[in-house]
Amino acid sequence: MPLEIIRTSTDFFNDATNFTNNGSTYLETYPHFVNYFNNLNRITFPEMTIGINFTYGWMPTIFDYRSNNFDEAIEILNTVKNGIIPNDKELKILKGLFNNSLVGSSKLMHFINPEIIPIWDSRVYTYLTGKRAHNYRVENIINFREYIKFCHSLISDERFIQAKYTVEANVGYNMSNMRIADLVMYSN
């Protein structure tokens, strides 16, 4: 069943207007994670390993590789770095390797290219749907794709410029539009 988004763009922009920096570690560490990948020409196994492990520093679980699809995952992550959103098959490969987690995969892809991939997790799911974020809902690739579309619709709205200004002023640094979108949802 596709993602049933109950929040409207007006809800989002109202929440963005009320965004405040709560001083979380996430906001302090975020630019360092993005800069790590921004400073790389190409992702190889060591960088992927470092990246997925600092990604799991943002998650309430310990990381474990769950497959041996290292070469495919490295190629997919490099296409993300080059601005291409993975297809469903590629998302399954990443999810399968990275703890069988679409949430962890989305975070890693976001750190690699914050311009094209928003962070997806249970808090964002609950924000969008008003429903409890069961694993089968959050780990659903179709739901993740619908979320990306929703983020694009928000970013293309003329009100987004003000939302971006408000959030960045509260955080104290510039962020990608996708990060603004996911952060507002995560924070509410």
C-alpha cells in the first residue's frame, strides 16, 4: 500500500516557521559527515565502511553487514555521489548490505549527496502519516519513493525559500534543500 501522507504543504511550512535549534548532537555533527564525503573523489570500501559506521552513530542499533554485495554497493554509492537516485533494485542491494535497513541506507546516501536524497526514518514517517512507524512501513521502498516525491514538491513551492532561511538561521549553517525538508519533518 502506498504512503498515505496526511500532512499538507501548509502544515510543513507552518512547522518550518516554528523551527528552533534544540542544540542536538545531530545538528552539531551533521556538517562533518557531509563534508567527509564531499571531500572524496570516489568512494571505496574503507570510506563506505567509515561512512556507514558514523551513520549508525545516529541510530539506536549496532551496524552489521548483512550480505557480501560490497562491489555493487560501492558502485551504487558512487552513482549517488554523482547525482543519480538509485532504482528499486539498487535500493534493495544497499538495504540488504546495510543491516537490512532502508533508514540506514537513506542516511548514508544523504551524507554522500544531500542534494538528492532526504533522510528517511520512523519520525519522518509518523510526521507524514500520523501512523505508528512499524518496520514494514518504514522499510518499504515504495514509501521511501513517495517521500522523496513529497520532498521535491515542497522544495518547488515558492514558500520553501522562507522555510530554508528560517531553518538555516536557527541552525547557524547552510544546508541542502533536502536536508531542510527532512529536518523540519524529523523535528516535529
